[in-house]
Amino acid sequence: MFLLMMVSAYLDKRAPILNWALTPVHLVQDYFSIHQRWSMFSPNPGKRIVRVEALIEYSDQTQKRFKFPSPTDLADKLMYGERFRKYQTQALAQKKNSHLWPDAARWVLRKAGEKSYTKIPARVILTKSVRVIPSPKAKFFKHLERIDVIERTHSFYTLELR
């Protein structure tokens, strides 16, 4: 399966028979959110900055904010750099991929437990912050000019552990 996924990345996408033959591979790639789309290189890049974080609530009523690693923190890992950021913004934060949320919450618990394992977690709340970038067509911004950006934060999944 892995070989087919790698082959599909390098073949001409215009061949109808190829699209038909690789449909099962693309379905698997989309399900596990490992399909790299080329939209980051398009002339119309994304207009939103999405950041996913987690709030861990412990049984003693204390809380801890967990920040996912930045791309530079993962330089020697399996999923590194830009690919990890894209996973957070284009896969994990989207409602259509809600099947990934329980595993992401458990991953947060494992990572947080590596540093602090004395407290008993009660729940993990995944949150998403979205910053909308203003269109350059609406107003031209000079280099290093401060831009007022609207940021909205909301929780999108809760894993109860009690």
C-alpha cells in the first residue's frame, strides 16, 4: 500500500485510467490524512492561520494548557516541519476528520504524561484558534505594518476519562 501511495505522488494526474486505479489509495490517504495537497504552493494560499491546542483538566480541578509541538521541534521525527503544521490545520482541525480527534486527545495525554505523571487526568479538551488574514485586495499593507487580525478560539472535542 505504501508503495502505491508513493507511486501515485509522482504519476501524471491527468490520465483517467490512473485516477480510476488509484482511487482506493487516495481514499486511504485521505482517511489517515497523509495525502499532501499542493494548495500551499498555489497562487491563492490559505487566508487563515489555525492553531490547535489542548486543555488537560485533572481530578484535583487543576488545568494545564498543552501546545502541540512547533514544526522546528520535530526536526528529527517521522512527521516533521511543514507537514506536521499542515496535519494540524488541514486534517485535525476540520470537522470532516472527527475520527482523528479521540486519538489526538490520547496522544496529548501521552505527551503530557512524559513530563508530569503524578496527577490523574479527568478530561482533555481540544481547542482551535483561527486567525483570519485580511485580503490584500481590500487594503494594501506595507512590510512590517501591524495588521489587526481577528482571532476566534473554541473547543471542538472533549475526551472524558472518568
